[in-house]
Amino acid sequence: MLTADLHTHTRFSDGTDTPEELLTAARGAGLTTVGLTDHDTAAGWDQAAEHVPAGMRVLPGAEFSTKHPGPDGALVSVHLLGYLFDRQHPRITAEWQRIVDERTSRGARIVESLVDAGYPINIDDVREKAGRGNIGRPHIARALIDAGVIGTVGEAFDGLLEDGGPHHVSLRSTSLIGGIEMIVAAGGVPVIAHPRARGAAAILTGPVLESLVEAGLAGLEVRHPDHDDAARAELVGIATDLDLLQTGASDYHGGNKTLRIGQERTDDDVVEQIIERGATAPFVG
């Protein structure tokens, strides 16, 4: 059966839903299991644990921002999902604090660049949109939308806020291998998110993925809105050859993306394997 969506975001990172709102939406979609995977934070775990509907469960996790070198040595962004790890593990807490500090500075610098270029936004408005989460480009994009500069978040990422664009500010990310090892050290289960989306597709070849298995990689997100049929078939073959778990998920962000919670799902038996491997128990309603 397919009743699990293992990749979702709340307003604790770059989504728009509270954990309670996300879980209400998940119940409405007929899900029994949700993976809570905000970017580089476990700040939403406690609220999620308090609001799990009866008959549902939440796999606490996170989406780690990592990079891996391509053939030319240039670093490429790869997102890494980690499930059921010890969020108090010192390697994770230290790395996340570094990211919070750098992202806060980065967000302010991007806003400053936009203001200097004449765009009618300000840092206080962006901080309000971020709430308790890290300031991210989606928060800046929503400020630009409210100011009438652009129409959608996607438009911002294809122009003003794109990597290498006129207002880009680089962010030092965790290495992909380091991220995998960190999740494993904290008792978690590492799965690469959307490995055939964007720049990651060019570098995550079969041999590269095989080398990551040696570091502790446990699975691949095969079913994702950004994956076409050919990509899914290729990933199924690689995952089968390397004995990796195959997951599926919507990458739901609430109103920040036109994605429906539950539109892609994970086999229930795969969920059970993740639970068996993880150091932390799911939150149960």
C-alpha cells in the first residue's frame, strides 16, 4: 500500500503550514504516515508530536543542505533527507548552528542587495515571513510577491534569486558524504532527495551513488514530482542494484509551491524498514 508521504515542509523552514495544518492536510489526503523534513532544522518536531491525528504517525526528520563535487570539481547542490536521528547529536547541533548563523547573514545580504537595486522590500518584512524558521530565499520571494515585483516564488528562483543571479550570495554547505556520515552517526536513515532534479542529476551517476552506499546511504527518493518516467525507471534500476530503499514523496511546501501533499508516496513496507533502522521512534496519534 501507498499511504506515506516522506518529504514535507512547514513554516519552520520554507513551507507555509504549521505542523498542525500540515498534518490536517495529510489526513485529508488519506495519508497514514508523514515525514517531517524541514530544511536543516528539527524545530517543528515538538509541535508535530503534539498534533498527530489519531491513526496517523510522523517520522521526524530533516532535509540537509549538502554539496558534492562534479567531474570538473565544481560543487553541486544535493539535498539529503535524514529520518529518525538523534537531533541532539553534537555533530548535527554544531552543523545546524553554523547554517543558521550563515543563512541569517546571507538572507540579510540578499535583501540588502535587492534594496540597493531599488526593490521595495525590507529585512523586517522578510523576518516576519520566516517566523521562527531560518531566513530563506522563499521568504524573500514572498516579500517580492507582496510588493508586486513578481507573481510567483518560481519566478523569483528563475530570475532575481537564482543561483549565480544578480543577487546571489553563496552559502557554505555540508558535504554530501559528511551529511550521510553525520546522519548515520546520529542513528538516522539517510535518503537522497530528488536525485534526478536540477543539477544533482548530472553528478549522481551510478558509480557515485555506489560510493555513497559505502558511506552509509540507505535510500533514494525515486517518486518525486520533478522525476519523469525515464528518471524513475533509471532510479529503480540503480536502487535495486545497490539494495537501496526506494521512497516517494510530494516535497510539499504549503502555499509556496503548487504541490499537493500525498501526490507522490512511499510503499508502507519501506516505511517499516526505515522505522526499524532509525534511532528515534515515530510520533504516533
